[in-house]
Amino acid sequence: MTISPFQILFSQEVRAYMVMQALGLASCYCFLRLLDGAALKWWKVGYVLMTGLLLWSQLYSVFVPFAQNVFYFGLIALRRP
């Protein structure tokens, strides 16, 4: 199984998605901490850094910040009187 060409190609393709998942999770965690009211500048720096690395690592990762923005503007719309 370790010398199968299919297994080697599949493992090389999956690595990028693991990085995208980890960075997307870190970006969402920093985003939720910022929404929770954590005013520490490290959460802001972490969010920008994780989102930047996320966008740099994978093409399809643009949907994560898009979903975060939709969620944020939905919260703003619901809080208006």
C-alpha cells in the first residue's frame, strides 16, 4: 500500500486541504473571539494573519471570509431596531 502510486498522489493532494481546514478553523476562532468582545489586539492580529495565510494557501478559501462577512452583517441587521 505504501508504494501504490494512487496512494502517493492522493496523500499529496490532501495535504493542502488539511492546511486550509486548520487555517480556516483558526480564522473562525479568532473571528468569534472578536465578536465576543475580546478587545485584545492579538485577536485582531491573529484574525488578519490566519485569514491572510488561509487566502494564500488555497483558492477555494475565499468562501470562509465571505461567510464570516455574511454572518457579521446578518448580526448587524438583526440588532437594528
